[in-house]
Amino acid sequence: MDFLSIQNLNTIYDADEGQVKAVQNVSFSINSGESVGIVGESACGKSTLGLSLLRTIPGGKIHSGTILFDGKSILDLTNDEFDSQYRWKQISMIFQGAMNSLDPVYTISHQFVDVLKQHQSNDKDIVKSLLTQVGLDESVLSKYPHELSGGMKQRVIIAMALLLKPKLVIADEPTTALDVLVQSQILDLFKSLKKQGVSFVVISHDLAVISQICEKIGIMYAGQMVEFGTSQQILTNPKHPYTQALIKSIPRLHDTQKPQFIPGSPPSLLNPKQGCRFAPRCPHVMDKCNQDTIPTKTETGYVQCWLYE
């Protein structure tokens, strides 16, 4: 049985102009100790997908679909039930933007202790241990957020996400503010936790980071997951034209060819047209691309494209 199974997940935001379909019919699964990387352009629904797993969607809501966590449907629980049983204890999140994730009027120590109190835990020794693991010493505990650099705040947020020893960590751009040495240390920490059975959903623009820690990759475009498969398959033999274009846009140190950009812009998610949303930018567009595609199975996952009908 899959540790995490998501089927036909739909998350929407209500706007003055109508409903924004930020996540539409997304499906994938991972096993315990596995990691999946979620990749795509900005505003494609990656962060909303992560927030949906934590059931914390400011201004939005899960419209339909199922999320099975360790065999149990977490969407059937009340918010109080989910909060007491799952949120932070079993499912935690490293939010994008450490500046907005720490309270500026409290010291770092106060914010760690507050989390422990909320979840009736007295294991204060774990705080110092986690700070060491993310490359910080206990002197940061007496400081306020404004006294720390962006990278230090990012590492504090990572430590807080791991504080209650969750089974699933949703990491939204977890290494953005870190230099390469600290980034390597954090990735080594993630790999160590995976060996202990912790699963990760890593949201990032950085395919280099994704390739180091994720066994599976999901490619999102305009709210939909257009391709899903193993990291090796996605990176070496991408199927969907959008995935192929993403791979070609990555600069390579010893490659004489210049990176290729993707012409055009993603569509609005207010009233997306029927059919493939990448069709206006796709070099292989056909008439039937205006029809809704059915995911086609590949050797390691699926791809939503009429080329593989």
C-alpha cells in the first residue's frame, strides 16, 4: 500500500472574477521513505498542492478528490481532528519565504517552545540537536528573527518543521536562501531522514536539487500534473513536450548549445480552455489537443499528451 496516495485532487480559490482552479485532477503516490519532486513554472500550482496536503490554504479550499495518508483519508477529518492528529505531528511543511514564517516580536527560543507546548511535548533537547543538524548553534535561540540572515532563518524554519518528528515533510523551495555548502548539509540531512522512513514532497525550480534527493518527479503546468515518473525517466527521457522544453532550458556547464526558452506564457487559471493547456506553446500541437486528454501510462508513471495515445 502506498504511504501517500493522491487521486484527482482539485483545489480552488474564489476570486471576484470567478474560481481559480489552482490544482486540477492531480494524482500521484509515494512510498514510505521516498521523495517526490514537484517542478514547474511559477504560479503553476506547486505551492497550492503542498498547502493542500497540510490542509492549510489561505483563501482557498479543496473542492474534491482524495488524499490517503498511511491508509487513512485525511480529507474526511474535521479541522480539529486533523490539527490534533496530523498537522505538524505527522505532516509538516517548510514554507517558502522564511521572512514571513517567523514572528518578529518573539525570540527563536520562544517560537520553538511555543510549538512544543501546543503539541504537549517537553522534549526541549531536540531543539539543540536539530539546530546542530542544520548548521546552527544554540546562540540563535536568544535572537529575534531580524537579527538573523536569510539563510539562518531558512535553517530555523527547517528545524521547526522537523521538531515533532513528522512522517511526511512538504518542503517548498527549502534551499533557496542557502549557500552551496549549507545546501549540501541540508540535503544530507534529508537523505538521512529518508533512511529513517520520512517521506518528502519537495517543491522547487531547481532540478539539480530535485535530482539529488527525489526518486520520483511530477511536472506541473497550469494547475495540472502533465507528467509523472521516476527521476531517471523524467530527466533522461522526458515524454511531455513541456517537460522536454523545461529540460532544454537548463544551462549546462560543458554544453555548447545555448539553453532554449519556452515561447509564450502560461494560461489564466480563471477560465482555462478545454484540452491541453500547453497547446498554444507546444511545437507538436494537433487539432485534438483541444480535447481533454486522458493520462497515458508510461513505464514508470503517466503522461497527459495525445502524442502517446
